[in-house]
Amino acid sequence: MRSKQSQALSVLIVSTLAFTVCFMVWMMFGVIGIPLKKQLGLNATEFGLLTAMPVLTGSLVRVPLGIWTDRYGGRIVMAVLMACTVPAIWLMAYATQYWQFLVIGLFVGLAGGSFSVGTPYVARWFPKNRQGFAMGVYGAGNSGAAVNKFIAPALVVAFGWTMVPQVYAAVMLGTLVLFWLFSHSDPAHRVAANVRFSDQLKLLKDPRVLKYCQYYSIVFGGYVALSLWMVQYYVGEYGLEIRTAALLAACFSLPGGVLRAIGGWLSDRHGAHKVTWWVMWVSWVCLFLLSYPQTDFTVLTVNGPKTFHIGLDVFAFTGLMAILGVAWAFGKASVFKYISDEYVENIGAVSGIVGLAGGLGGFVLPILFGALMDLTGVRSSAFMLMYGVVWVSLIWMYWTEVRRTELMGRNAPPAPFSKSFAR
């Protein structure tokens, strides 16, 4: 019989693969939505709703999926979830009307619920001092958003957009087989059968959970929303063709997923609070710069009027987006480190509600991005909105955590230099 350690490693690898594929499918509209927007004659708000529909379902199912994972085990729940998405992905290729894409998108969106299954499933295979790293590795499956930007544009250009859902359905089916063959189940990881759903849900009244929901609505909800929005942003703002736009958009999506494991390691080493605090400040700076629209203004000088231009070129914009992606990768891991530290017995239920908040952020934000663009005509209004949301989290975090930290006295954390003197 295989050792627990080898089983844990196998579970981590195949679960991360499964989550990567699920996330790739979940983000499918971020690329195929561009030809569909032209084909269906959609405005920015309708495009935002189209891309957001899978995110809605993937968000709403996170709480029950997290609870079912606690009760029945992650292996069976993940397998059933993946199996249910395959027919919907395949049918996407045969849709022709806007309402059909919206309805099928709801079923495809079930793939997004995989995060609330895999997070507690993987975490329980590892000791507490390694759970942050393990969940970070699993969460690196967010890089499926970047994988989608590499694969889907090539398929769209070569064969048309209908090839994308057909290929993705086959990939999902193959991944399901691999997951079932190499994953494992441990009955000890399940919540006792006499624990009711209502007992688990009582934890959701905890004000700390609401705070973590707010944090996650930025680092995950914002990540999902911008991953869906960026390809068409590059096409519209900088006039790029779809493959180049997708490649540059991946500079945000890829680090935003892959580096989550490093965020988990940093959270294990330095604590969730410190990592999250710095993530919010880096986000604040980046979004402030990204919010500034392309602007021409004229100044009356002694030598006559002079016109100046202020705005980010494509390279500066991409660089800032990459930094933002790195920060949010760390933030996604640090939020779940909070949860694994404070809710050991109910990781599934609490991660489900926090994941729901993040997913709902990913659903609402693209629609608001489109509505703001239709209303103002300014593409960077999307970043203005995100900038305001980050302000809320910074203020909330200051009043509930930073302000209460004891700087001097018995409970104050040791200064870095004091450790060196103690040696």
C-alpha cells in the first residue's frame, strides 16, 4: 500500500491538473467572446454579461460543494463535477443565439466550483505548517486562465471559435480519467456524519469570514474579471489582433496563477496578515496608475498653446498588469492561509463561502466594467472601479487588524534586528 506521503503528492498533482483544466474552461468566453461579440452585435454591457455567466454558476455552487467535500470527500465530488461539465462544453459549439450562450454558459460555469472542492481536499492531506504551500500549489491552477489565452486564440484563428469548446470538452474528459486513476480518498478527512449542514453554515455568521470575503473579492474576483476583460481591452485600446492581445493578457493571468504557491509559502513563513497587507498596498499603487485614461490636454504658454499627452503605452500597461497579477497571486494564497489557520475543522464550508464571494466579484465586475464603459466611454474606468474597491479593503484591514497590533510591550512582534542581536 502506498505511503500517505506519496498519496498526498499524487493527490496534489492530479488535483492541480484538474483545477487548471476547469479554470481554462471557466475562462473560455474571455477569448471566444470576442468573435461572438462581433457575430451577435453585442455592446460592452452585453459582452460583460456573456463572459460573466459561467462565473455566476461557478460562484453559487461553491458553498454546497465545499460542504459536500467535507462530508463525502473531495475525490468523488470533484469527479462528478467534472463529468457534469463535459456535455455542456460540447454543446457550446452548436449555440447560435445570445440567450443560448447565456444558458449553456451557466452549466459550463460548474467547472468554476472546483476550487471549493480541491482546496479542502488537498489541504487535509498535509500537516498544518505545509497547508499554505499545498493550497498555493493547488491554487496555481488559476493559471488555466493563461493556458486558455495560449490555446483558444490559436484555435479561433485556425478553425473558428466553434473548435474551442469541442477541444475543451475532450480535454476535460481526459483529465477526469487521469484524476480518477491517480487520486485517493481518506475517510478520516470527512466531517462526522452527525454534523448537519446548518451546523457548518453557522460559521458564516463570523465577521472574520465577511472580511476574508472582501479581501478575496479583490484578489480572486478581480483576477477573474480582468482575465475575462483584458483580451478585448488590448484589442480595443491598442488595436492589437487577437493572438497578440491574448499573449500580452497572459502576462497578467500566468503569474496570477502560477505564483500562488509562492504566496502560500510566504504566508506559512511570515503569516497571512503581513502578506495580505502588502498585497493591498501594491494593488492600490498599480490600480491608481492603470486608472488614468489616455489624455490630451493643452496648456497656454508664453510661446502659445502646447498640447501634451498622458497615458500608458502598451509596454508600461503590460508591466503594471504583470505586477498586479503577482500581487494577487500572493493575496489569493494568503486569504486561504487565514482560513486554514482559523477554521481547521470546517475548511470546506468556510472556503466555500469565501470562494463564493470571490466568484461573485468575478461575475459582477465584468458587467460593471461594460456598463461603465458604455456610460463613460472610458476603457480605464474598469481600473477606477477596482481602485475604489481596494480602498475599502485597506480601510477595513487597518481598523480590524493593523490598528489593533501592539507595537510595544509584551505581545508586540519582535523587530527584525532584535533577532540578529540575540544570536
